[in-house]
Amino acid sequence: MRLRTLVATLAAALALTVAPTAVAGPEPVPSARTAETAPAAPAVFTHPGVLVSASQLDFVRAKVQAGAQPWKAAFDQMMASPYASTTRTPKPRAIVECGSSSNPNYGCTDERQDAVAAYTQALAWYITRDARHARKAIEIMDAWSAVIKDHTNSNAPLQTGWAGSSWPRAAELVKHTYTGGWPNAGRFATMLRNVYLPEVSGGAALTKNGNWELIMTEAAIGIAVHLDDRAAYDKAVATYLGRVPAYIYLAGDGSTPEPPPNSSIDTRDEIVKYWQGQSTFADGLSQETCRDFGHTGWGIAAAVHTAETSRIQGQDLYPQVSERLRHALGFHTKYENGTAVPSWLCGGTVKKGLGAVTEVGYNALHHRLGIGMTNTGTYTEARRPAGTDNYFISWETLTHAENPN
């Protein structure tokens, strides 16, 4: 048994505090973070309430109808995409098999893109009130709920997280705003519960790069909201509160970042290896910064999305994670904006390409909470309108730019 686990076990058994002692071998990593209690799920869930709320979309709809920018340009971009086509044909599969980097790719791209399309059609329905879009969203969701049974191969958890993040967003908007009926809504909910939730719930990828578990957790919390499942919601929040500090560093954590919760990684040497060899830490540095900014952006986006859903549900997680999120956004956009990379960071070279991942966090932290975020603001505004990454990030200038709700 590792020293960290043994000490914790003995302390619990004896009900006393164990002082650090000198040990041979790698230095154990102390926890600088006090225990955080996950808030209970809401007694009654808010619907629609996954990433976007009705009040947020009412704001967007009014801006689009008035031709205001950047919302009108973002809406036009979305409507011109293939995802908004009312002639789109879904491509469901019973078994979606995705290996590393989606190789092999048996239904991986089709599933992700159909899920994005369902969400796109649902947004189009809400903003235009053109029932053709609601019916197309239903057609796509019904096609998959009638067929899919499982995800297989090494990328199954991540693939399920990608698609499982978009599906409940679409289902929430259709089920709770479209009055034309959705006879197979129950079958779709059963699909989420039986095919998706078991794969993404509870940290199946604890020792994978952290964007995996954050994306999976975003899917889990969205599914929990749609299913009105308080136990699944609480489990997702507990996973989230353990993973975010292990993904984004703050100086208050001590000389070494938090290890992934419930993992075997518990020494400084192991953590440095897990953090891509980075041994100097600064506020906002991510576990994947020295891998590349693209994967880091996915992790940050999923962390922000989960907090946004929690806020809509009245169980706001932003107070517990806002410092990490704002530093992570500022740290990475600084280098995207052209700041020279110092020699201590990733050997003086980083792989940029953060992506369109900043709009929701910038709105939540800067526009709602009033936090100064110059680097993030410069980066975000220069890249509007943000489109879709074809995985799980879609149309966030449209839904969240300067949105006060």
C-alpha cells in the first residue's frame, strides 16, 4: 500500500492527525487543499438546464431578431453549417468502436457529429421557432436511441463523453420547449441511462490525461440533469471537485500539484511525469499544458461547462473553481496572444491551438462576476464568432457572449 493511502487509513482508524515523517524513496505529495463537500443536487431540477437555460436563450433570441452583434453573425454561421440542415440523415450504429485517436473509427465521427447536429437543430428551433428543426433533432435522437447498445475499444470512455455532452443539451431543449410531441423521449432517456451514464460516471479514466475525465464528468452531469437523477448528479459533482484541482494548478496547492483523486499517482516524481515532465508550476498551468494547448482547451472547456450547468441548477460550483478557471484561461491565452514562452515552461516551447473554448468562461467570470481578464478577453473577441470543434464545443459565441442570464 502506498504511504499516502496508508497514512490516511491509519488516521481515519485512530481518529487523530498524523504528522509528516521522513521516509525513504520518492517524496510523498502533501495535500494543500482542504476537503470540499459536494453540494447536494437540487431538490427540483431546472429544465432546460444543461449548459444553456431558457432565460439565456431568450436573451440570444432577442439579440438575433434585432440583428445585434456578435449574436447575429454567430447565428448565421450556425445556420449555414451542415449541422443545421433539415435534410441531414443520421448514421446510427449499434456498436461504436473507437480506438486511440479514433482509429479504428467505426461510428465515432458519425456519433459525435450527429450529437452536435441534434444540439444545433434544437438551438435553431428555439431561436427561429421553425418546427422543422425540432423534428429533425428528434429524428436524429430517435435514430440513435433505437440502435446503439455500446461503445468499445480504448477510446470508449472519451467517445462516450464527447457525444454524451451534446445529447442532453439537445434533449433538454426539445423535451422542455417543443410542444409538438416527442413520443420516444423515454427511449432516449433510457439510452442515456443504460449506454452512456455507466461509461462516463465515476472516473473510469483516472490515470488518463485529465481532459478525459473532465469531458466524461460534463456528460455525466448533463445526463443526470436530463434524467432528474440526484444521485448521479452528486456523484458527478464529487468527481468534478476532485479532478479540477488535479488539472489546474494554483500556488496554494503547495510545491506540487494535486494528484488525480483515487489514483496510484502520489509522489512528486510520478506527478511530474504525469504533468508531461513539467517540474516548475505557476498559477493556471494545466496538467496537459506541455502536451499541447488543444487537449488542454478541451479540459478547461469541460470544467467550465460543468460549472455553468451547476449554476443553472442553483448549485453553483463557480465559487469553488473560479480562481483555477480564470488563471487557466489567462495563462494559456497569454501565450496564444503572443507572449514569449519562458524557458522554464515546457522547455521553452509550447504547441498552441487552444481553440474556441473561452467564451463560456469569459462570460461567467468577467461579465457576470466582474473579474478582470484582459488576455482572455483579447483572445475571445478576436475569434468571434466561435463555431464548433465537431466534438462537443458548439456555437458558444451565440449562446454565451455577454449573456447576463
